[in-house]
Amino acid sequence: MRNRRMASLLAVGIAANLVSALTPATASAASEAFAAKDPMRQYTQQKPRWQRCDAGSPAAFQCATLKVPLDYVDPGGRRIDIAVSRLKAGSAKERRGVLLFNPGGPGEPGLNMPADLGADLPEPVKRQYDLIGFDPRGVGQSSPVSCGLTADEKITERPYKAETFAKDVEWARSVADKCQAEGGDTLRHLTTRNTARDMDVIRAVLGERKISYLGYSYGTYLGAVYTQMFPRRTDRFVLDSATDPTRIWRGIFQGMAEGTEPAFTRWSRWTAQRHTTYELGSTPVEVRKTFWALVAQANRKPVDSDEGPLTGDDIRAKRHKFFRVQVAAEWVAGLKKAAEGRIPAPSGTPDQALSLAPPAFARDVPQDNVDASAWAVLCTDTRTWPRDPEQYRGDAIRDKARYPLYGDFASTITPCAFWKPGSEPTTTVNNEVRALILQNEWDSQTPLAAGQAMHRALRGSRMVTVAGGEGHGVYPFNSCADRSATVYLTTDRLPAKDLTCQAAAE
């Protein structure tokens, strides 16, 4: 919204809108509270105190802190901080509104995204939008949470082994118990639904009738939940590298294991065609045999590398590398030579990351903040986590056989088995809100099938698939899908139909 004279009307309307987004079980009580004294006005009519984020940041990059209720059912109760940042639109004449960002996660800060990602956005987009970043509740500078986890407790990649499963169960129980003791009353409210409500408070405080949005990975689920809860507040939404909203959350990890197997098969074929370069086998069968022999050898004696000693399970845990065929071939070839005592193993080029480094102006946060806030969302967004450790054991055994590279990692026990249920059920995403979904064919974190599932759930969406595209993240990284996203954000024109475009040859 460009006219701030409507701000007072929006402030009155948002409280009822937020109440309507509550679950039916809580809406009645919340409506009575609203009717009594409208406690949401203290949030929707805040006046942000914008100031330069840091002496080392550009003067135009401004930050402010807003207050939101910890529990939207009790808006008069405890309040928490939401840190927000802003880069104003490059053209007052062309300005359309605000474009909110989320980098993924859960647990990842997004405050610096206007400065970091904004530098790569096309100029027409930056002319039309104020770029808005924020740290989600409990993350970074937004009332950061902690469970007091040790370095060992933060290790989440745990393969299934019969001899260590009891220890893994105790690890999962210990993490859940620590989080409950340190901040259970807070963590139960760190849900995607509440973060979507926080986004709507940001919208109202900024005086906007609607928001546009660019979210990556987990941020696509957050964006989809916002469209479900606030469809009339949704403007132009770009969901990049989408999750499957029907598989929140355990199924998301199991989907990674499922998607890794075809990527591994593709890699073995590609590598076999280049046997003279990598010396891993002249047929796909030989390449796979070489790889699994290396895994077995590393489990007997870890392979020294510039990433540290790697066991065979450590090698399997880096399954994301196989979505970039050349990276994986160089990495495995180096590990093989290192195992043979010939040369140190290279780490290979890391997967393209969407996680952004904390800005210089960020205050210190607990060392386990990412872990604590991530587990809170993963465990409280849904009530579908099994409670019986033996079910995890059986699933891990089954999925290791089905998906040898990563199946047991994806299905073994997590702290969610012992986490107290969240305050709300899982959100069902099923609407006709317009959105654009961008997806690489070979995405390591959100496989193509996940993006297709998001497309089915958002019936008003269009999808652009980058055939041959590798890695996690599409826009604006010089892909063939960039034009579709820029046209949509600047003109509101979605593609007339779903598109598939070819990734540029590297």
C-alpha cells in the first residue's frame, strides 16, 4: 500500500484477520478477547524506529525491532522481539510495495538478506520494492532461543546401527528434555503459523495492504502457509526450491533420501563416461562398486581429507554432493586416492548455499540457536512424529535397504519423538492463490517431486522447472528461470502455462 492514510484502518482490521487465522478450537476465545479490548492494536500500530543497522553497513540499510505476542491466543501476554531490516525501493515513482525475504531453515536468520541477496536482484525489482528482511521468531536477533546443547548434542547426522541405536535414543531424549527445561514455554510457540502471523504484523506496521515475498526452501513452506492463512494479503509470491507441504516434517527428510538415489544413479552414469578422467569405473555398475568399496574401507579406517577424517557413514551423510555430478566425481576420486595413500582428498565445491552469514551488526546469539529454533519448528509444526523408538528403528532398517545412501539417516530417531506436542495442528495447504514456483531438476534438499507437490497444493500457481539444473536455489543465480520470476515480480504476469527450460552448460 502506497498511501499511509489507510494505516489506521488496516490496524483495526488486522486484529480480526489474525484471529480468523487461528484454529477453530482457539478462535472463539481469541474473538472474545478481541471484542473486549482489541489488544492487537499495540502491535499493529507500532512506529518502527528505523536506524542504520551498523556503522559498517550502508546508510540506506536500516533496521528496527518490533514487538509481537509470543502466543497470538493471548496477545496481552508475553511479548517477543522481531528484528526487521529494510532497503527502500530505488524509485519512489515506480514503487509498488514491499518484498519480504526468507532464506530457508528453519532456524536461519534473514535480517541481512536485503543487503546480501538484494545485490544480485535485477534492477527493475529493486526499483519497485522495499526489500524487507527479518529474523524469524526465536532466531538471531528476534528473541533468540537456546537449549544449552553441547557440540556432540548438535550432531544430527546419525546413521542407524543396531549397536548404537540405544545411544541415539538417549541423545534424542536428552535434547528434547534440555529444550523443554530451557525454554519449553517459548519453544512451543515457535511454529510456522506464528511466524506467518508475525509476517502479517510486519505488513500492517509497514502500512501495506498486501505483501510480496521471495522464500527459499523452508521459506517456501512458510510462504505457502501465509497464503493459506492470509490469502487476501498475498500479492506476488515466488517460492524457490519448494518443500512438499503434505509431508511436514519427517516426510521431508525421507523425501531427501528418496531423491538421492536417482541423483546417485545419474552420477554413476556420468562418471562412467569419464573413466579416463576420474578412474572410478568404465560402467555405472563399476562406479557404484568402487564407491561402496570406498565406504566399506572408510568404515574400517577413516579416510584423511581436508574435511577431517571421514568414515564411510560420513561419506554417505554428504549425499548432497551427488546432485552436482562433476563436484561428486572429483570428490570421490580424491577420497579414493587418499584411501590408497596417494594424495590428500579435496573437499570438492560445496553445494550452492542459500544460508547467509550473520551481518556484522548482529548481536551475539547462543551457539545452539540454529539447532534450538530448528528443532522447535520441526517438532511443533506437526503432531505426526511417532512416539515409539521401535518404529524409528524399523523404519531406518527398511529405508536403508530401499535407499542405501541416506535412508537410515532420514528415518532414524530424532528429538521430535520426545517433544511435547505443539499448540496447533499441521496447516493444510490447499488454495488457489497465485504464486510462482521455481525448481531445479537436481535439487539436493528439496527434490523435484517436492516442488511438484507444492504446485499441486497451490492450484493458482505456475511452475518453472530448470531441466538439468543442479543445486539448491534458482533465483537470481543466472538460471533460465530468472526471466519468468522477474517478469512476475515486476508486472504480475505469471507464465501462461508451466514451463521447463534448460540449464546452461557449465
